[in-house]
Amino acid sequence: MENTLAEGFRGERAIVTPYNIRNYQAGNEITRQLYITHIGYYPDARFHYRERSRGAGENIFIYCDRGKGWIEYGDTKYLLEENRFFIIPEGEKHRYGADVRDPWSIYWFHFRGEHVRMFDSIIGKVISLDVSDTSRQDDRVRLFNEMYQNLDMGYSPENLEYISFCLMHYLASLKYVSQYREIRRVKEVDVIQESILYMKENLENKITLSDISHAVGYSVSRLNALFIQRTSYSPVEYYRQLKIQRACNYLQFSGLKIKEVAFRLQYYDPFHFSKVFSREMGITPKEYRQRYKDK
């Protein structure tokens, strides 16, 4: 038995797939893994209420975007507030509704599939998604809208299969939160690239680690730690490698004397230059030139 109150909210969106489409999804090699049967968004869902004494035929995902609501499942009543979600398992008795004073706005969908068990760790419990610079909440909303909009375009096999892959990604973003947020660290990767570009522009100048860190706006200690984490080398070691790389270019493609190459790269002691070069390349500058000149 299912009880429903307050259908219809300003700005609501919802799609319920026909039963013949669900039968197709359950048999298709791709979609049968995970597929959506209902999907929608209820903004300011005042007086929203559902009660299913025999549960639903699908797992029900509810994400609270704003406001508050509650879910009663397994003899426990859970509070759902902003940036929290809950997945009610298929076939389980439950009730849920919006808070009277501060009704929730929710993204929701029903889903089934042979691989639902992969997400057991996030089913049947309230999970909070903390908000930070790396949380990617907007990306997750875009992914939800992508599933909705493709389903809204019809039930072609291509649409349904694509939505299934999107659903796997969406649920994975909730199960593997830290991995999902990793992409936001690209800013730090950009700092590494920016540092490397600064080094390459100054291979024939004398610069220090402080100069590099100042150029990219990071402290010396933070840049040093980040560089080692991302490249396995300190900035100073990496800078030295770039210098030797430039030296190889000069030795192979220019007529500069070895001493002149050393001076250009700020090595005023040719013997020290030869020692550093040999340590990096395994042969002396002279041997390198003889082996690779004009090849």
C-alpha cells in the first residue's frame, strides 16, 4: 500500500519510465547492470509525504539540496538536511516527508539493476557531503541533469545505455568521494606546470627555489612538498634536470664549446658542469657530443 500527499510543487520535474521500457532495461546487456525507472527534482516540496508499507520495487535515492526532511526506515527515523542523501533499499517498508517549517528541495531517482550490491556501503544510511573547494557539488548536479535530460529525449537504446553509465558514475561519486574530488586538485598540478614553465624560461639565468615559489605564489615548503608529491623530485632537482636537457640540446645541435655551454647555463666551473652532466646522463659532455652530434 502506498500513501501520497501534496503532489505538485512549483518548478517540479519528474519522469517515470513505462513498464515496457523497464523490461527492455532489465534485459539489455548494458542497462541491466544499473538503470533508472523514475527521476525528478522537487523544489520547496511543502507537505511532501510518501508511505510504502510494502516498500518500492526499486531502490530510492533522495538527496536534500536545501531545507529539511525525514526518512523512517528500519524502525529508525533519520533527519535529512542540506547536502545529505539516503538510499532506501528495494522492497523495504518506509515513510518520508518534508519538514513542516523548512521543507526540503530534493533530487531523487529510483533505480534497479544486477549490480546494485556494489553500492551496499552507501545504502540504508544518512550520508553527509561536506562542502569545500574540492567538493564538486555542481558537477554532480550537472550529471543528474544530464541523466534527466537524456531520458527526457526519449527511450532509444543509446539514450538508455548512456544514462546507465552516467548512473554508475553518479553513484560512484557518492561511494568514492575522495577519488571523485581528486580532479579539483588539478589547480595544484597547474602550479607544478607553472613552476616548470618558469624554470624553462630561466634556464640561462641564476634563480633559487625562493624565486620559483614567489613566481607561483606558494611558500617554499609547500611548493617543495607538492613538487615531490607530483613528480618525485624536488624543484631544485627538477630544475637541474631541465638545465642538463638544455645542455644536451646545445651539445647536439650547436657549435658552442663545452665551456660556453656551461657558462650559458650558469655553471662557471666547467669541471663542476661536467660532473653534474655525467651524474645525470651517465656520460661526459664530450662523450655525449661525440655520440649524438648531428644525429
